[in-house]
Amino acid sequence: MANRKQVPEIAASTCRHVHRLIVERFDRELCPDEENRVDLHIAACHDCLVFYDQLTLIHKAMEALRQGLAG
């Protein structure tokens, strides 16, 4: 998330909500409105895009470890 001094509280609140949805995206299928909200937000917010990319890499690494341990 960007520096709080530069981000109005409403924007910070939106980023927190999108972070929660990004995390949930790995555990469940988001409804179309939630998917759209995440996609639109990460297209405009670099910090949230970085958060999404990092979480995706961690998720893929964990899945690879599971596959390696199971195989």
C-alpha cells in the first residue's frame, strides 16, 4: 500500500478491501462483482498489483512444493 500521507483514508480503505479479496481469491471463487473490483483496482493501483503478483508467486511456489512432496 502507498504511503498513508499520500493516500486519502477512503483509498487506503479500498486497498485494504482489495487485499482481502486478493487473499480470498486463492481460497474461493469470487463473485463477478468482486472479480471486477479487484481487476479494476489492480489495473490502477501499482501497490496492490505488486501485492497480487507477490501473493501469486508465493501461491505457485507452495503448490510446487506440494506437488514435489506428493510426487
